[in-house]
Amino acid sequence: MPEVKFKPFSGEHCESTMLVNLLRQQGIELSEEMVFGLGMGLSYIHWQSSAMPYPFIGGRVKPDLLAENLSAVLGLEFDVRETGSAARAQDNALEALEQGKLVGLKLDHYYLEYFGEKRVHFHAHYATLYKVDGENAWLVDTKDGGGGGHTSLDSLSEARSAKGPMSSKSLSLTVKDGPALEALRAQLADKLPTAFFVALAANAHTYLNPPIKNMGYKGVLKSSGSVTGWLDEIADPAESLPIIAMLMEKAGTGGGMFRKIYGRFLQQGQKLTGVAALGAAAKEFEAIAAEWTTVAELIDRAGARGSQDALAEASRLMAEISEREHAQFTALEALAREAIEQAASTAGAQA
């Protein structure tokens, strides 16, 4: 049965880990932080529907956008496939493996047998398929997922077709062959500085101009205003608040609500471009990440002890974080747009 030879990578976040593996196998060497940043991954959302027992607090863009944004900024093409047929979904994956390609899969990791006792339902998890052996499939996963392992083909099919929040119809993706891939392999070093600033400007603009008030810096303020009522408004705060905190800090975020990853993206951007201000911004995001970690700890404490004081402090910190993130992204958007204009002016003069 098909097996793809490659050097596996296990990172912090599932979608960026999957993309790093797909790209590296095709000769595109990017760090997880660079993939996350070029994919314009940093965001914020406060989401709760009537069917949800507690709010979801998220620190990244919605699933599938990392690959879409990465494609746009690098000129890279992905072959993305969805199907309601479990048989066709398996055929799509096997076809790619037979062509020697790794396959990115979106699924509910609850059904993956290698997750063991840590299994909970989450329908927007990503893993990388590299081998099918008899009745088992072998996947690379995040550090939190133990780096991956094997699961039965039946369980994989169930994971891929599971329906729930943020799910897709057995979505798979591979890197497309062709001129775009060849050009990126040859010109990656030359393209990266411009791609970095384009992605930075776009991510900052989206964060600062959210389409609804529960996203971006406005969403952080919404959480700040609502968190103090959670002990009364959430049906089982002793159970639910620790889950909210765990999802914020430990569930593939890299710590600090993805802000640690983004800070390292900015550090790498400084080395890439030589712009010193990016180093200062990276340090500020590291400090903001530490505040987010404290917020998660306070929410966990509130659930465990029924502490209203802990939620009051979490509210205060989130209001401060909103202001700090607004200030940072305002400055970063201006910096990035100036760099893009300078590059365009230089290119025009040389032409």
C-alpha cells in the first residue's frame, strides 16, 4: 500500500503543522511560525450560540483560512477536495499517496485511536496522512497529539465524515504540481520579505476592522464585559470554565492564545527583513501572550473555586489586552504598508 517518504514535523498547532509537512515535502522550507504568520492566522473570536453550553474563545482565524491565505500570499496552489462519499474520500487520499504526495486531512480527532484518553470532539483538527498499511492509516500530528501514529481506516473514515461545528465533508488537500510550485521553489528567498509584509498588513487590517463586534480587538472587549457573569450564566461553571481555559491555553494554541507563535513570527520577520521595530513588536506580543496565559489561569481558578474575584481580574486584563493589541496592530499595519510602498518604489526605479 502507498507510503510517502519524508521527514515528519510535529508542531504546536494542527493546521500549521499540517501545512509545514505538505510544503517541506515539496521543497518549500518554512517554519511553523512563518506558515502561521504568512497565513494571517492571528485573530480573536468570542462565539456562543443558544445550543452551546459555554462560549468559545478563539485566538486564530477560522479553519481552512490558513491554507487559503498562504496560497494567496505565496502564489502557491492547493488541490482541495471535499465529498460526502466516504469511499470517494478514501480514494482521493490513496490517489494522492500513490502520486507520492502527503495528504492533509481535516477531521474530528475524537475518532483517532492514537489520541488515547485525551480524545474529545473537535471537528476542525488537521493531520497529515503519509501511509496506508493494511487496515491502518498512519498520520503525523501535533505534539499534543503525540506526534501522530496509526488509526484504523474505519476510524479515519468516521473522523473525516463526522459532522459538527466547523466540520467539512471529508476535506483533503495536497500541494499542486505545476509552474507556480516550481517558481516558488526557485524564488522563495526573494519572495519572502514582500510576502511577510503583505501578510502582516492584511492580518493587522483584519484584526483592527472586524466585520462583527465579537471579533478582533472588539471581541476581546466583548469577552471582558461578559466574563464577570459566567458563574451565574453558565449552567455548570465548575466543569465548563476549566474547559474554556484549556481551549484557550493548551489546545494547540502554542500558549498565550497563539500570541507566542505570532511573536516568534515577528522575530523571524526581523531577521528576514532587518527591520528593528519588528523585534520590539515581538517582545510586546510575548508580554501580551503572558497576559493571555494569566487570563486562562484566572478562568480556570474561577471554575475550580467559584471565584468572582478571579473573573473580575480576567475582565480587567482582557480590557488591557484589547488596548495593547489594538496599538500593536495599528503600528504594524503602518510599518508593513510603508515597507510595501518602499519596495514598489525601488522596483519601479530599477525598471
